[in-house]
Amino acid sequence: MTVTLLRRCLAVLAVVLLAVPVTPGVAGAEPAGATLTWTVQPASPSGPDGRRWIERTLDPGQAVTEYLAVRNFSDAAVVFSLKAADGYLTDKGRFNMLASDRPSVDGGTWIAVHDKVTVGAKATTVVPFTITVPKGAAPGDHPAGIAATITSAGGTVNVESRVGFRVMMRVTGTVTATLPVKDFSATYTPSWNPFSSGTIRVRYTVANDGNIWTAGKSRVTVAELFGLTGQDTTTDVEELLPGGTRTVESRIGGVWALGHLRTTVEVTPSMLGGDLAGADIRRTSATVTTWALPWSQLALALLLAALVLGIRTVRRQRRQRLALLLDRARDEGRASAVAAKHS
């Protein structure tokens, strides 16, 4: 009875503990257990203007004023920190901005905004910020991000949560879009079915060595029989910021192992944002050579040759055996004739 009562008490205690919400503290935010949600958008002085991010083409030394709108969806006023930082693309191609503990050295340093803003419950506040381009700024794109952040105290570690958008700043001057190919490799995988072709797998790195925000399209061509036949495929190259890299993989089917395979990748960049007029768009390419031997076809040929040789050998042995039997029969016939003659 005592054991049963103890188990029931522990079960009730567990249910009570699970029913109690555990909520980390929110800096300058809401009562414990409340949910804090907010958005940050580009805006005009009167409110959000529908833009997903801000794009500006500016001259060196130019200063402009832009606006952002912070919208607080929670039931209490919240104090947000406003921060700007250099922007970059993650390995998955998503835009992000440097963490607070990493100093900005480029476009993030061009943005000046209030350190904090208080936004009322279910309210929206528009905040101006200034972009000032240094006089010696290099032509091309200088991406940055701007966000409204809060800090949650989770035990001994503070967690910063932020919501923001990208600010794409292009400095006037000569702009270049080029995506050279690096670390290019091609591997041929044959089909073990001698009547089926194989596959070329290519892997390469595309680097944005230009000075503008760029995407592109790559075309991979496999030339067989020293260029007499070939296969090709195209692949989209996702957006890259200046200095960024991305690994691309492609597969080309229908390739026969005919010895010398020449694989070429050609990348054509396409500039994103801004005016294309005067842009230097450079197409790049790279080539590797792969030797592929038709092992399955050779194995089939050897098998057929062995089969033909085996059939010929069996037939020859049969002819020899038949000839031997005939000779033996003739000899026996002669012997029988001689014996009958002398009897």
C-alpha cells in the first residue's frame, strides 16, 4: 500500500510540474509566460512601404536617410536594440548579418541608427537611419543588415534574438560580374549493364571574384570520341555576394566509356539589382580530361569470345572424335575382311 501511494504521489507531482510554463526572461519586454513577436521592415516616414529590403546606388561621400518600421505584436511595450552589421550569405544561401561579437568592417559601418527604440503594445514605430558612404569607397556592392534585437537571459548564457532585413548598397563606378570556376573535378561512373551508358559527376567551386551581387547559370558539356559526340546539362548558380563561394554539383547521363572524355563547365554570371548599363559581365570556363574504359563492354566481348572459342573447340573435338571412330571402324572392317579371306 505504501509503495502504491508513493507512486501515485510522484505521478501527480510530475503532472503539476509539466503544467507549469518555463519562460526565460526578456529584456525590457513582457510578463513571464508571454510570447514576444515582432517584425522589422523597410519603411517611409509614414510606415512600412512594401519593400523586402533596401537597395541604394550611391556615390562615394553621399549620405541618404532611410526608414525602418518595428512592429510589436505582443501585449506589452518592448524596448528593442537597433543594430547594423556587415551582411553575408550562409552556406545554405540565406542572408545573415554578423553577430554582435564580430566587428563590421564594410557596409555595416556606414549605417547610423538609434541604439534603442520603445514600441508600444500592438504598435508600430518608424525609425530613421542614415547611410553615409565613405569618400574612398570602392565601386560595387557593400551588403549590410539592420535589425531590432532583444536579449533573453537563459541561465548563465544570454541569447540574442533579432529580426531584420538586408541593406544592399552599391557604390557607383566600374562594376564587374565574374564567377570563375575552381577545384573542378569530373568522375565517370559506368553502368555494369553493357548495353547502358554511364554518368559523369562533376563538382566545382564558383567564386564571386567581381564586386557586385551576382547569380549565374553554368553549362557542363561532355565531349566523347574527341568531340564527335557529346552530352550537356545546365545548372543554376544561386546568388553570391562579392568574395563569396559556392560548391556546385551536376550529373550528366548518357555518356559512353569511349576512352577520352573532355568535360567543360562554362559559367555565365547575371548581375542582381541595380542598372546593367556599363557593367562588365565576364563569362568563365574550365576543362578537365577523364579517361573512361568500357569495362562492361570489354567483359561482354571477352565472354562472347570465350563462348565462341568454346563452341569451336567443342566442334573441333567432335569432328576429331568422329574421325577417330570412322578410322577405327575402317580398320575393324579391313581386319574382318582379311580374317574372312583366310578362313
